[in-house]
Amino acid sequence: MTTHLDTGSWGEEQAEHFLKSKGYTLLFKNYRYQHAEIDLIVEKGRLLVFVEVKTRRWTAFGLPETFVNASKVRLLKKAAEHFIFEYDWKYDIRFDIISILIQGQNKHSIHHIEDAFY
């Protein structure tokens, strides 16, 4: 039996492959600042994208993206702000969610939500 941490790591790997296939370049994985963590930070041209990945095996309590609550958004923004200042980023940014639903053995769906929040 896999743990939720194994599921989360697997989901982040799937999201990374998905984004790379769409032309994004991975800059950081699991970027931490204080109590906040950004799953993936990717770049495409002059666009920096902070990505929250949510992976679930079932939808009994809602789709994976519904688990990105206001508290999580605040933490992501705080970590993103720190990253922007630390690396002196001067171009556009965006916050995305990658929602992954595992649908059985070797089968899953990926939903990429661009501009998920501001």
C-alpha cells in the first residue's frame, strides 16, 4: 500500500513530465520558504509559473484541485514572493494547479489549471 507521500511524489513526477512536454523548463522542485512549499517552479519564455500539484485516488471528497484552500494559497504566495526577490525575477508570473486523478493501474488524468489564483 502506498502512502499519501508516495502518491504526492508520483503526482509531482507526472506533472513535471507533463509540463516539460508542453515546453516548460523546470527550475525548482519542492522549493521551501519557512512553512511554505511550492511543488514545481517552471519557466516558459519570460513567464515564471508556480505550480501546486494535487493528486488523488478518488473523488469522494471532491476533485484534487478543490484541496487548494485559502491557507495554502497564502503560503504559496508568500514563498513565491520570496523566490521573486531572491532571484530578482522581473517578468510575468502565474500560479497554476495541476490536478491528477489516478483512475486505476497505470491510468490517470491530468487537468492543468492555468491562472488558478492571483
